[in-house]
Amino acid sequence: MALYAIGDLHLSLAVDKSMEVFGPAWENYVNRIAESLSHLTEEDVLILAGDTSWGMNLREAEADFRFLDRFPCRKYLLKGNHDYWWTTAAKFHAFCADKGLTTLELLHNNCHVYGEYALCGTRGWFWEEEQKPQNAKVLSREVGRLETSLQAAGERPIFCFLHYPPLYQGYQCPEILAVLEKYQVKRCYYGHLHGPTIKRRMEGSWRGISFSLISADHLGFCPKKICDAPTL
């Protein structure tokens, strides 16, 4: 039994948007994902840190969710900037119940418990995305969602998961970083960075917080183990 995490699977089993067009790093990526997930058991937990499916709605994403549901581990999904299928938690869980999908839940305005740990997170914010006047409102909403998730942790030690990196070489999101510091987060995992931008990632400690990139192509499509069986 262990906790794993990976982001940016970019599945497209029902839409014509394969990531293989981006070169050798993505070659045969769906089969590589299947191979890595086949080693997880129903006792394991997997965090999917955004950009899970290219489906524009739940109907288009259904094939991707069925693919993931084949593997028995419990899965908690964050929102990514390309998760256009994203809807309310109530609608998503109703959809899963109707389709017989039993292993998928959302990590959004909440936290989940893994032994002694709280699993918290949200999409986050990234200044390079959609430079529009409403950016301040979107950022404020994401900061609020992160704080809601971290508050739900109570006194438990926290593993925090974001889609967007809160910092990398040449960039910081001070609002997100301030919340992580406020709640004494020690370990933070993020996705979003691909290809040439991976070299700008932040790995290691910053003001007492350990950061790790978990985008799928960076990990070779094999989820990163966060910790072994929880202490109960």
C-alpha cells in the first residue's frame, strides 16, 4: 500500500488529440501509462494532478475515465488548465455512479485523508496563462480554494498537490506561496511543465517547503511514490 502522484496524462481515447505529435518523449504514452498503473493495487492511492483528459465534456472524457478505472487503485483528480470536461463535484460523482466508475474522486475545495496525512490541493495559478483583466479574480479564487483545502487538513501533516507550479526559474506566485507557508506545508508536488520548460523546474527546498515536478513526461509516465503504507 502506497501513495503515488502523476500529472498531465493528457488522455484522448475518444478525441483526436494524441500527445504523440510532440515527439519521442510521448511515443506510445497511453500504453506506457497502462503498464505503470498495472503495478498499483486496490490498496494504493494515486493523485492525478490535472490535465487528465482532453475531453471537452464528461461524455468525451468517459473513455479516458474508463481507462483509468481499469486499474483498482483509488484516484483523486485535480483540475488542470486543459481539463475542459471539469464540472461540479456533484455532477462528476453522479456521472461516475451512472457509468459504474468506482475509483475516481475529485480533490477540489476539500482534502482526503491518507493515514496520518492530509492530501490537499487545487489547480493553482500561472501568470503566463490567459493574460486577461479577470486574472486577479481567478487568482483570488484559486488562493481561496487552496486555503479551504489546507484548512480541512486540521492538525494532520500535509501533502499538497497543484497543477501549476507556484515557482520555477524566473517565476514565483507569491499569493500561493504565502498560503503554503501559512499552513506550514512541507511537501508540494506540481505538474504543467513539459518539454523544454522542464529544465526550469524547481526541485528541492525553498523556505522549508520541498517541491517536486510530477508531470507525466518528466516522470517517464510512471507515477512518483510519495510515501509507503500510512501510519494508522
